[in-house]
Amino acid sequence: MRALKWIGGTVLILFVLIALFFTFGLNLLKGPITRAVSDATDRELVIEGRLGPVWSWVHPRIRAEGVTFANADWGKADYLLSADAIEASISVFPLLTGRVVLPEVHLEGAELSLEQDADGRKNWILKQDPEEQKDESRLFIKLLTVDEGRLHWEDAWREHSFVADLSTDDTGIQFTGEGTYSGMPLKAKGHLGHVLALREESTPFPINGEIKIGDTAAT
């Protein structure tokens, strides 16, 4: 019983400290956080607005406003990612083992620019050394949702270009967009499953939509 009381007291103190940190300490860490990410990735991370907590009954939740993450030096777009706001909930106990588990990440007014140049370089690859990419990631996102998002896709190697407007609902993500495919005009619209469900190798991924490339159309 004494051991259980000590464990219970320790857990309670831990939650109190975490609550105090999320309430009062996050905005003070905005500078150190952006510098640490920028140093680790060689890409500038900027949080222009407030970094603070959002009330949640289940998991601690953080909101960052005015977020930009720099593109590769050779990229056309100004940023790899920009967002009016990013909210993320955090599971507490995995932090004790050094893992960051985010049950949900929500993007508001986000623009994601994915590019591949004529040499095959991809702007979303932050570390070009294959040996550095073998380490298992300590970050795991369970659900990604988007409100008024936009995706830019540029592939100079295959002559593909596409811009899509995105928004999520309970069952997945709605999209509509247009561009070019191997130099031919392309239009598409439809509904997909949740983006991160693509990681599930044993589960079919639902796609319902219409696409037209040149004079060829499919549903």
C-alpha cells in the first residue's frame, strides 16, 4: 500500500508539473524550440504567433500560430510548409520513454509544397545521408486533419504539376485540383481515406473520385 501511495503521488506530481508547464512555460520556449528544429534540419522553423495550450479533457493540446518551415535551397516555393495554425495533442506517458506520440495533429489554413527537381532530389527529404535515415523515428502521429488546406506538387523529372484544395471530415479527406501530367492538362476531385492510413499495409485504402488527363477520363 505504501508503494502504491508513492507511485500514485509521483504520477499526480508529474501531471501537476506538466499542467503548469503547458499553461505558463510553452510560449517562453518558442525561441529554443524553433532554434533546435532549425539546427537539427538545416531548415528555418518560424512561429510568428502564440505558442500555448488548448484545453482538452483527454490529452494535453498545444496550438502554434503563424508557422512556417523553410523549403530546400533549390526549391521553387518559399516554404515546405506554412500554416495559419497547428494544433497537436500529446500522449504523456510515451514521453517518459523518449517517444513523442501525437494522437491528433490539426492544420488550419496550411499550404504544403512538395517538389522533385530534374535530378530527382526531393524537398521533403531533410537528411540526404542514407545512413542518417535508418534510425527509427521517435515521433508518431496517429491522425492528421486539415481545415482549408492546399497541396502543391511539382515534379520536374516527370513533368507533373498539381495544386489541390483539401479538407478532412470524419471518414477521410476531400480534394479537388488541377494541373498537368506529363505535359497534358489534368483535373481531379474526390474523397480519400485518412492520409496516415496509407501506413497500414494490411488495410485497403479507400479512393472515390473522378480524374481526367488530356482526353482520357476515369471514375
